[in-house]
Amino acid sequence: MNVLNKSSLAALAFTLVLGGAFGPGEAQAIDKILSVSPTALKPADFANEALPWVSNADAFYFANNLSAPVNSYAYVPLNLPQGARVKSLTVHYTDNACGVNQELVVTLMRHEPATGKTQAMAWTTTEGVPCVIDRRIVEDKTVINSIVNNARYSYALYVIFYDGIDRFRFHGAVIVYR
């Protein structure tokens, strides 16, 4: 006859609550989030540092009102957990340039210092997205080379403001991983 004591009842309750339908030793896979604030972005080259740019809690953008717009670049290094599998990249932005040929491209990159090779893991673009003056999102769920290997690669988010006048605003990004 099996007798349940207080410790075996506690263990059973713990297993039922936390273990759910998973077997012994199996953990429930839970998505984790890395949020990228617009305040983290910085201009990516000397030519762009000369352009006026704005970075605050709400948005990053180049305040370029030149008659001949230039492509403008920004980046932020990322610290992703070793062994994580990146699942998606979502970007929040505003396009106040209806009728102007502009595009925002955001790319999750990995760089191999030993070889100098840089690879895109995920990227989003606003090309072809109808212009609406509200906040929008673009998303990429087709991540390649998705397993993080910090011993071999460094990781960063690159943001390109094509013909970057001040009407495109980067409001942040969300990277989902497991």
C-alpha cells in the first residue's frame, strides 16, 4: 500500500503545477524577449555623426532636412544569451513621409571576428508597406543561423534610413528567442 506523506504531496503538487504535461526532466520552452530601445541606437559612421540626429525614449531618427537626402545608418550591439534560438525580429516605426521615396531597413546581424564575415540573421523593411501616419510594425519570423554562439560571433542590430530625412522614426525592436 502506497502512503502519501506531506513531502510526497508537496512534490506531487509541484510537479502538477510546474511540470504540467511534461515528463520528468523536461522543461516547458518559454519564449524570452530582448527589447531594443531607440535610445540605444547610435550613428554607424563618421558621415552620419555629422548629421543631426535625435535619440530619446520614444524614437531615434536623423534630423536631416537637406535638399539632397542621404542614406543614414545606425546600430546597437546586442547581448543575446549563449545557445538561444532567435525566433523573430519585430520593428516598431512611424512613416511620416507619405509620397516621399524612403525606406527603413532593420537587420539583425552576426559578425565573426576571426574571418571578418558578417551575416544577416533576420531583416525587415518598410518597402511596399502602405504609408500611414500611425505607428506600424514590420516583422521577420524566418531567422537563419538562429542559434546564438557568443564564442564565435558578436551580434548587432543595424538600422538603415534610406534617403533618411527626418520623417522616418525608429521606435524600437523586439527580438524573441528561446
